[in-house]
Amino acid sequence: MACATTATSIVKTVCPFCGVGCGINLKVDARGNLVGVEPQQSHPISRGKLCEKGWSTAYAIRPDNRITEPLKRIKDRFYPISWDQALSEISEAIRDIQAESGNDAMGVISSARATNEDNYAAQKFARAVLNTNNIDHCARICHSPTVAGLKQTLGSGAMTNSTKDIFETELIVVIGADPTENHSVLGGQIFDARQRGVKLVVIDPRVTRLAKVADIHLQLKPGSNIALINAMLHVIIEQKLCDTSFIHQRCEGFEGLAASVETITPESVENSTGVSARQIRAVAELYGQAKTAMILYGMGITQFVSGTQNVIALSNLALVCGQIGRPGTGINPLRGQNNVQGACDMGCLPNVYPGYQAVTDATAQRKFAQGWGQPIALQPGLTSLGMTKATLAGAFRGLIIFGEDPVVTDPDQNHVRAAMKKMELLVVAELTMTETARLADYILPAASFAEKEGTFTNCERRVQHIAPALSPPGIAMGDWQWLKALAEKLGSQALSWSCSEAVFDEMASLTPSYQGMSYSHLQQAHGLQWPCNQSAPEGTAILHQTTFPIGKARLIPVHQIAVDEPPDDQYPLILTTNRLHFHYGCGSMTRKSPLLERETPAGLLFINPQDARNLLIHRYSPVGVRSRRGYIETRAMITDDVPPGLVAMPYHFREAPSNQLTNTAQDPVTKMPELKACAVSVEPLPPG
Ligand code: SF4
């Protein structure tokens, strides 16, 4: 009997999970089956390593878990239909809604894990086909304050340096981020840098793994970032640790900033921050005296009603000390999803076109109207949370979502679920069944990252090309392809590209920071970091080396803003949300892996031993958690990693959805909800 062929091919691609953007190889057998995943040894970021999520990629896209054909809801059941029927019916429903209620009654939510090409197509579909700026994605609930805050102070809302700078700095400050759980390969590199002698400061209410090895851990109270940073600035200015020549040559607004922190002494914020004046002074001196210091931050900065102001405070700190524009420095947001930077760059935001060109700017309006050859909507659109709110108010009727599960990931789940149920047309394109897809009128089968060509932009602005390794299961399709087909059903040729490269080329021609990129250029190495243009044909590893896009950087005074919902007698604990090493986002991909699921199979409530004792709660015993918005039941994990008065819950688990509890109070600038702090009560439950 002849042996079956064992030849395998290797396709280089990029991990589909977090914003680190590790390089992976997909091993495909002669029958076209995915038979293995391995790290790329020479990849400049991951350097031959992957975390457990990366190693488990194959489970996330297995054909037997996938949606393979379009599905239509009839009453409470889904029935398979053809693409032609699905797109014809969807286009008719869109026409009816827009004829009756106007263009702005429809909107699109794109995906931070879809390619740049898919995201570019999504925003063009919204703007040039639906004629609305109602386009958004999950950056709204992770780093929208980064985009808004750094745009104001530096002129560009992205990581200023590169991940390799971790090994070129004297001091790393990690604030409001937990990289060993969420950006695990990068977290491991911070450990390595620490072992090589780099100093490490962690500022976080929780005792993260990095906090345990840090030189100093400032365990501040949730939401007191601005008070703490302003007190550090006070010490730096008082002790003349500022970089005066940098301030003089490259910044404006120093006098106003100095006046605003004159009375904010470390002693004056001890109570509000929970951090001793001695520790605040020590960290301020360490940062102010370092030749090179690098700030890495995450959602412990952005997910507050003060999110944009928190980002501005960090920017003030880095600028005053001249810690920007050189190797081993910078202000560096750790973006969550593998292409959240790209989805923002592509203009999947209601107020900017691709490349952060404002929709209210007449020059940008003309540029895109001419580039696309048709009139476009001129007023900023609704955010994703704005769309759900408008639906409940009866002013919004139809939504197209791909690659996101807002029922699990957005705050106040009951409110989101009610809005999705009320939607007259809900179209969800997905790999697998999700909580949001369960409520859809139509579910469209999407192609995974391994089944399409395109590009992803990681957290250090590196645009990497991905090649298809597999065929999509059944009749699943890439997102820009079905958006193109839907546009044609609506009578528009606006998306009439022939291939992914044509989408990229059109995008690059309209997006200044991508203008020097092409597929052939990206394929020569492991991608290019934007801006990549005539003045930087090989890309840019460090932003703002000689100038800022706005000329001089702006120092802007900011003042402490209290959390929206402090604890009280009825809800005496603060709940913060966190993420776990073994899972990702809504869990729709990582929870398909039996290996990852075995590690953490269900939600947990992390609670301090003192609070657990007071409430008669035992390790792993069932508990009920209640906020003003909802109630869930889960299990207790008793740990000193959270201080007394604070409890923490991951949001990956639909069985114990922490977003039933979270608060929708928003940052007024970006509409970022305050996911990092809300008041709850916890009670023990009888053993189940
Ligand atoms: Fe993937 Fe992020 Fe893990 Fe790298 S660190 S393997 S990008 S999940």
C-alpha cells in the first residue's frame, strides 16, 4: 500500500491575538490541513518565542468549530442560506432603514483583529456606501484616550519607540499594565531586561508578576493616576531634574504646567493615592535622574472617566524629563489586539479618516471625496457605545459587526444585549458562534487570519504582511470581499478591488504615514514601522527624534478626577477588570483550545484574604457579586495580589460576565467607559 504523502509547507504569518505581533509559522500538510504552529526564530520582536496563546493558534481556527455558510434567523433558529440570498436581503433591509430614517440610522463596527485591508474596506463601506461616519471598533474601550491624548500633546497617538528599546534603557516604568498576562512575550522580555540590570518600577493597584520583581512597586488606589503623576512632576521640578534645554527647544506650556503642580506635593496626595510620599519621591528621582527611561502603559491608564487626562499626565512627565525621541525612552501604549493600532490607523473611528485626518477638516473631506470619486458624510459619527445608546432611544436601527462580541466585551451587558435585541437589522460576520452572533438576524461566515492575505500593524507601528496558508472552511469569505459584494448589491462600485494588494495600495495613497509602503517592500523583511514615506523610506523606529508633527510638544495641566462610582455602604468594594494569561478578549478563540481551557476553565473573583475573612468566603467557594447594573455568580480566588477593598475579575468568560457589573460612565473626550472601577458588593453562596 502506498504511503500518504507527508510533505509539509511552512507559511510565515503573525499571531492573531495581542498587539505584540509575534511571528509564527503555520505548518500545512499536502492536503491543506494545518498540522502545526511554531515560532519564527529570526523574528525581530518575538525572537523565537511564543506565549501559550500563540502556540494554541491552530485550535482557534479549526474548521469543525467554524461558521461555514451564511445563516438567517427565523424566530429563534438559524437556517443556512446562500451568500446571494443573504446579501440581497441585507441590502434591501439597509435601503428600507436609510429611506425611512436617514443614512445615520445605520452603522458599522469593525474588528481590531481583522486585517488593515478589511478595516479600510469597513470604513470606506460606511463612508462611501452607507454615507455615514458611524464607524467604530473596540479601540473605543481600550486605547481611544491614547489616540486623543497623545494627538493633543505630541501630534501622534501611538507608541513612540520600539519594543527592542526595552533592552536599551536604564529604567522601565510599567503603569496600569500587566504585560506578563496580556502581552506575554513582551512581559518575558521585561523580565530578561530586569535580570540584565535594567531598573523596573511598576505602578498598579494589583501586585502583578512584574510588581513582584520590580525595584519599586507603587500600589496606588484605582483611579488616582493623575494625583500621583502630578506629585512626581512636583518633585522633578522642585529638584530641578527637568531637561530644561529639551523643554525650551521642543515644548510649550511649561510655566502653566509648573504652576499647576506647585501645591501638589507628595505629602498632599498620600491619602488620595494610598502611596507614601517617600515612595513617590523615590520614583520621581529615579525617573528624573535616568539618562534613558521608558514608560509602558495599558488600560489601567485609559479605562477611566479620566482616561484622556491620564494619558496627557504621562506625556507631561516624559516631556518634562526629555524622555522622548531617543532610544530607550518614550511613552509607549501597549495596544491590546493584534491589529488595534491598524484599525485606528485605517480610520475605523467616527471622527477621523485613514491616517487620523479629521472628518471635519475641509481639506481632508475634499481629499477623500476626490480619492473615492463621490460625496461623503461630513459630520462625525456615533461611537460604538453611542450606537447602542441611540438604538435604545429609537434613533438607530441597523448595525453590521465583524470580529467583535460587544455583548461580552462592552460595559453594562444587560444594556448592550437589550440594544442588540432591539436592532431591526443586526448582521454579524464571525468565525464561530458568539453571544452577539446569537442575537443577529444574519450571521456571515468569515475567513480567519490564516485564510487570507493582508497586513497587521502591531503596537510598535510595525506593518507586517500575512499570506494565506489555508482555504476558508465551507463558503466563508474574507471581510473586504463580502463587504465589496454587499456594496455591489447596494449599487455601489466603491469597493471594486481585485485583490488585497489593491486595497492596500489605495489605502497607502491616501494615508501619509503608510505612503512609502507596498506589499513587496513589506515582504522583504519583517515589515516596516510607520511613518514610512519619502523622508523615511525604510520606516521609523523612534518617533519625534527632531520635531513633533505639531511643531512643539504641548505641556497641558491636568487635575485629578475622581472615579465615577466610589464605594459606599451598599456597595463597599471596588471592582476592577483584568485579563488572564491563558485567555483572550471574549474567549471566542482561546476557549476553543482544550489546553488553554484546562488552565483556566471559568471566571474567578480575586479577593484579598482580609475581605474574604470578613465576608466568610473560602478559597474557590461560590460567591455572588452585585453592582447597580447587574448580578453574577462565580468563584472566589483569595490572594494578596489585590489589596483590601479591591476585587478583580477577568471578562473572558460568558458564564460569569464581569461586564454585567461594569459602569458605562464615560471619559467625556473619547466616550471610553470606566471599566477599571465600579462599586460592588460580594456575598458568600452555599456550596453548589
Ligand atoms: Fe501572540 Fe501576543 Fe502571545 Fe505573542 S505575546 S504569541 S502576539 S498572544
